[in-house]
Amino acid sequence: MSIKNKKRQSIKESKKEVAKQAKARRKIALWIVQHFDGPKPIKTIEVGKIYTHGIFESGGRSVSIIINTKKQNIVEGISMDRTNNPTDSGSYFDDNEYNYIEKAMTDRNLEGIKVIYWEGKQRDVRYKNDSRYQ
């Protein structure tokens, strides 16, 4: 295979992976909308990188999110199965405006909700000088 073809193949695979990750973020966001309730409607969900733990994912997978761009509305360490379905509520602080609801509110969907990639606390200025989030 020529260098040009290798590059073309690599770009094609990268695009496929980006699409796969975007689909996973939307799946996670839908789960958040259906399992978290608060005083205001959810308008934005920032979904972080999906982390794998252990050798060959033996320690599972997890993701963190932020609801409506407010730093106190962070939910960290949401466990996920291999098909990107969240399996627990993760952890969040007492001042989070949204509470976990065990039974899914299946009448909710992502219509009108912006789902964006979030790079995580380490690169987010909202958390830079707040020791509670370090």
C-alpha cells in the first residue's frame, strides 16, 4: 500500500471513529436527559471523553458530563457498559441543581438540546481555581 493510500485509509478510519464517538455522546446525553431532573429544562449537555479502565477494559468504562454549562452541575464517573449505555448515576456535589431519577423519564428526548464534546476539568477554566474540583 502506498503512503498516499495509507494516509487516505487513516483519515477514513479517523472519520469513522469521530462519528462513532459522536453517536456515543448522544446516547449518553439522552440517558442524562431521561435520568436527571432539575429546576430548569436541560438545554446543553457537555459530554467528556469516554475513559476505559484496566487492561482490555477489565476495570470498565466511565464518562463525566456537565448540565447547562454550570460547573456545579458536573456529574463524574458515570459507569458505562461496552455499548456506551450508562449503568449508574456517577457522583456529584450537593449543590448540583439536577438530581438523579432512578426510573427513566422515557417521554424525554434530545430535541432542542445541544450535545457538545467537553475536554474535561483539566482544560476547563471553570475549574481552574476551585480546589473542590481538583
